[in-house]
Amino acid sequence: MREGMEHLETSVLKEAQDIKDQLGGELKATSQDVQSLVREESQVIKDQLGEMRQSIDRLSSSAGTSQTAEGQ
């Protein structure tokens, strides 16, 4: 009976470790997926801000040109 209990305990501990390892791997993969998504979204936002800055620069330049022409 003692051998049976020890075998059962060993089996349960092994199964628990396998589950822990599996969950750890899944959490790592999920963390990497989240990091990747955040990087992608950050790049999209940076690109959009760059486009907005260019538009503002063009508008400012155009407004400056208009004011100079009106002054002459």
C-alpha cells in the first residue's frame, strides 16, 4: 500500500509539473503576442503622427505663403 501511495504521489507531482510547464509556456507565448501587438500599434500611431506633422507643416507653409502674398 505504501508503494502504491508513493507511486500515486509521484504521478500527481509529475502531472502537476507538466501542467505548470504547459501554462508557463502559454503565458510566455501570450506575453510575446501582447508585446508584438503593442509594438505594431505603436508604429501605426507614430506613422499617423508623422503624417499629421507633415500636414501641419504644409498648412503652416501654405498659410505663410498666403500672408506674404497678401502683404505685397
